[in-house]
Amino acid sequence: MDILLSDEHRAIQESVARITARFGDDYWSECDREARFPDAFHKAMADGGWLGIAMPVEYGGSGLGVTEAAILMHTVAKGGGGYAAASSIHLNIFGPHAIVVHGNDEQKRRILPPLIRGEEKACFGVTEPNAGLDTTSIETFARRTNDGYIVKGRKIWTTTAQEADKILLLTRTAKKADGKRPSDGMTLFYTTLDRSKVEVRRIPKMGRAAVDSNTVFIDDLFVPDEDRIGEEGKGFRYLLDSLNPERILIAAEAVGLGQDALMRGAKYARERVVFGRPVGQNQGIQHPLAESWAYLESAWWMTLRAASLYDAKQPCGAEANAAKLLAARASFEACTRSILAHGGMGYAREYQVERLFRESMIPRIAPVSEQLILSFIGENVLGLPKSY
Ligand SMILES: Cc1cc2nc3c(=O)[nH]c(=O)nc-3n(C[C@H](O)[C@H](O)[C@H](O)COP(=O)(O)OP(=O)(O)OC[C@H]3O[C@@H](n4cnc5c(N)ncnc54)[C@H](O)[C@@H]3O)c2cc1C
């Protein structure tokens, strides 16, 4: 058993930290205040070759595993930009996985290199207003025509749809009631976000304003056959392949964000003197911070365990779900405690922790909620009856 990071892992951390160090608090505060996409950061990551870390070498990627991708995203989120930084590149890292596994050679040649070079951005349209977490109940429908499909429907919470050139889109091509299983009849496309047929409306939200979230109205969008990933009707199964990596990466990002908030809280607690001593000398301030360090560390190692199981092609559903649950809670708690250690200044934008706190809600909700994670573990690990 080897649970040490390798030299290669440490090299990833050092190289990525050198990039994040170029983007300071002023940069991220401004992106947040002005709801501006962090283009310069995105470009720096693309120029550094990081967007293709887990993509195949023959298409310009680095061909590394989820472990290395998790280390990358952990370092990105820890570097001050939190989820604004992580979400600006998140979809590139493992989002195209369904295309890597189920796309044909022509699709991979056409789709992957521009994503890896950062020349194209993609968004991911799964969630719908009337389906929520019950993904097989989506209503967006792709109707067959001679040489493709006509798509009509609505997505919600689609991240980066303001910026994206392309959309990875989950649709129904047959009604749920007509399939043997609820997941039958769902089809995945990767296609151009043609804004003459798709209206993208930004959702005003609590945090991470730099990276947009949207309602997407799709009105008779034509999608050619060559933009269908894999076989018609099997799209949901293709997506399942990338669920665990996505949970692992979100967990890694949550840990990074929480650790950044924690270190800011500890720094303030060392420096702020009240009643003639640093506030961090009081155990009421010191212990919650120390406890958060322990929770974040344990979430981090659960994340790496899930990643190494995935890379070893072993089942990792329980571990990936547990990592996401633990990391999101530890991150939220660390942000809360960091704000409290700052006292009133925790509420001031100047100290950044309120920005991180607002973002720390994201992994508790997306891409899957805590309740559904616990239901998964209850059912699949503990053998309890399915509850939904
Ligand atoms: C910032 C952000 C970015 C996002 N980005 C994307 C994106 O890029 N693409 C995309 O497709 N989606 C995206 N999402 C959507 C996200 O994945 C969903 O919000 C999430 O899956 C929860 O779905 P919902 O909001 O519809 O909640 P609902 O399904 O409406 O659930 C509401 C609440 O009820 C609980 N609940 C529901 N059913 C049960 C049950 N049977 N048992 C116990 N509890 C239950 C849920 O856990 C939740 O707490 C994003 C969301 C956010 C907030």
C-alpha cells in the first residue's frame, strides 16, 4: 500500500500553483463583482497544457488518470479562485469522457483537440426544471428527421452556457413509458450551441458569479447525425461512466477551497490581537479551525482513494460518493469557521472568505445532492431498501 503522492503528483501541484499565484485576490474579487468569466485564467491553464490532463495523448491530451486530474483541480481551487477558477475549466477535464469512450474516431479528432487547446468551450445540459434529480424524467426531446434530429426542450443550471461554443446535451428520443427501463430511450449529443435556436438566460445566484449558470431554451435546434455520441437510446448509460470521476473532481475542488478558507482564517487568527492576545490563542477559535483541518484532510484522502480505485478500474461508486459528501461538508464548515474567526471582517469582501463561503454551497448541491448520495450508500453499501 502506498498512500504517498509521487514526484509526478508534486510536480503537478507545483506547476499549477505557479499559475494560480499569478491570479490574486483582486482578480477573483473583480470577476465575482462584475460577473466576468476568468478568460485570462482559462487561457493560462490552456496554454500550460492542463485542460487535456485526462484526455488521450493522440488528440493532444496528457493521458493521465483521475488521480492526477483531482490533484490538478484541488490545486486550482486552493489557489484563491475557489469554484470560479475550478468551474471555468472543470468541464474540459472530464466532461468529454463520454466522447472519449463512446465517440467514433472522426468525432474524437473533431471535438477533443479544440477543447484541449482551450479554443472551444463546452457546457453540459442534463438538469431540467421539471425533472430535477430524477434524470430519466427529462422532457427535452430529439425527434428524428432524415439526416439528424430536431431538438426541443429546456435545461436549467447549465454552467458556462453564456461562454460555450458547444453543448453536451442529454435528450429523450423515446418516451420513458415506452422503454423496458426508465433509462432507455435517452440519447447524448455534442453539438454547436446555435444561438439562433437556443436562448440562454443567466440565473442570478448566490456565488461564483464569474462562471455563469443558465436556463437554456431549445427551440427546434437541428442536430446532425454526426453529432450523436454512440447509439441512439443509450445516452444515459454513457453518462454513468463519467459520474464517479465528476464526483471525485468536485470533491477535490471542495477540499481545495475549504483549505484556502481555513488558511486565511488561521492567518487572521494569528495576527488579530484582542484582549491583549491573538484571537487564535483562544481555544474557541483555535479548536474549530484545527478540527476543520482534520476533516478536510480526511476528505482529501478519501477523494484520492476513490480516484486511485477508478484509475485501477475497480468499483468506486461508494468511495466517490462518500468523498463528495465529506469534502462538501468539510469545505462548508471550514468556510463558516474561517468567517467566524475573522469576526466582522469575515463579512467584509476585502478578506475573501465570504466569497469562498458563498461558493462552498455549490458542492453540497451539485452535481448530486447529499440526500441522493446517502440514498446511494444506504442502498448499495448497506443493503437498505431503495428510498426513491
Ligand atoms: C452552481 C450550479 C451549477 C450547476 N451546473 C450544472 C450543469 O452545468 N449542468 C447541469 O445539467 N446541471 C447543473 N447543475 C444542477 C445540479 O446538478 C442540480 O441542481 C442538482 O442535481 C439538484 O437538482 P435540483 O436542483 O433539480 O433539485 P431537486 O431534484 O428539485 O431536489 C430538491 C431537494 O430535494 C431533495 N430530494 C429530491 N428527491 C429526493 C428523494 N427521493 N429523497 C431525498 N431527497 C430528495 C434533493 O436532494 C434536494 O435537496 C448545477 C447546479 C448549481 C447550483
